[in-house]
Amino acid sequence: MSSAAGRHSVAVVTGGGSGIGEAICRRLAEQGRPVAVLDMDGVGASRVAKNLEADGADAVAVEVNVTDRVAVDEAFRLVRADLGRTEVLVTSAGQCVFTPFMEIGAGEWDRVFAVNVTGTFHCCQAALPDMLAAGWGRIVTISSSSGQRGSPKAPHYAAAKGAVIALTKSLALAYADQGITVNTIPPSGIETPMQHTGQRDGHLPSNEIMARSVPVGHLGSPDDIAAMAAFLTSDEAGFITGQTIGVNGGQVL
């Protein structure tokens, strides 16, 4: 596929209704891509899609719970009907729960894995046929530095994000010879609504305290993640696959 076609391929962003996902939607739309904003928060997804359209982009909002395979398949069918086949996928939908290991119940464990791992699995399976038909595709999963270094306060979240990293590498190996790249971005030290919730509930310290652990001296923003996602979904990144590319201010080396 030509670079021009690559730039204008339809992008699906899960968790696109806020935070990192919203920033990625904006950045991909700025590249000229039609963008499908998927989120279980239908109001948030609609807000983002309307803002993209106001800026001249083609966009559609789809309310979907990524843990529901039937709903995911229907969401991708709607995207295909409204915008075209999916050739760029960014899986930003996620859930972090802070619970000490011995207090985690089986139901909570399953829910965290359902959103972070199974949801990623569902969306990748739903998108790949379009990419295979095109002979070109870009998948970027949003994992977490917790999946690289562990998390004593959220061990199930860390384990789930570690699984996302392993799944990413497996897909990269499986589809590298078919024009499809698969990479993961594990953020750390990024100011997001999820972080604010953790601070409000007393699980995370203030921004000022958190910034002290970041070698560059400050927290990052969702736009920092979006910039890397935009590059990894470009034609120029065609020789990069199976990589874990941290955007973390030097916290994880």
C-alpha cells in the first residue's frame, strides 16, 4: 500500500472517549485518517467524535464494552459500514483496580483480565481480517509500565498488562510477513483521568510527589502517548514490530 493510502486508512481507537485514547483519536485525525471512537462511555465517545468532525475529520462514535465479543464484532461492522475497513487499531481501553493481592477476589481478577486482555484479544481478532485483506495494517496496544516492573498495589492489573505485552509480541511474529506491524506502548507517569481517580481514592500520591520519581522531572500528558502511537501507525514505522516502546520520562529503562 502506498504511503498516501496508509495515512488515510481508517483507524479504530478503543477507550477513545477520554484520556490517552482521546488524545490518540485527535492525533490520528490530524494525520487525515477517518477515526472510529469506541468506548463503553457512549457520551464520551460521541463528544470526541463530534469534536473531530468539527475540526473537519471523518469520525464515528460507537458505544461498546470490549469484553463482549458479540458487541465488538457489531462495532467493527458498523465502522466498516460508516467509514470503511479497519487498517489501524489502537487498543487503549483498560481498567486499573488497586487491591492488595490477598484481597483480590476471583471475580475482580476476572474483570480486570476481561477488560485489559480479553478486550484487546477481541478487538485484534475483529480488526485483523480487514488488515489481511488490505495487505497492510497497524496495531498498537496500550499496555503499562506496571506490566514491565510489577505493581504491589494492583498486581492483577500488572499481570494483565504483562499479558498484553506478550500478546503483542506474539501477533507481531504471526503477521510480520503480511504487511502488519504490532507494537505496544507502556505508559508511566502520564496524567490521565485514571490517575486522578487513583489519587482521589488515596491509592496514588499527588502529581508533585509522582513527578519526583520521573527522571525528566515532570509528568507526561496523553499527547505524549498519542505522538508515539501516531508514529507507530505510520508507513515510516513499517520496520518496527513486536516492540515495547516506553513513553515514561525515563522511569523504566
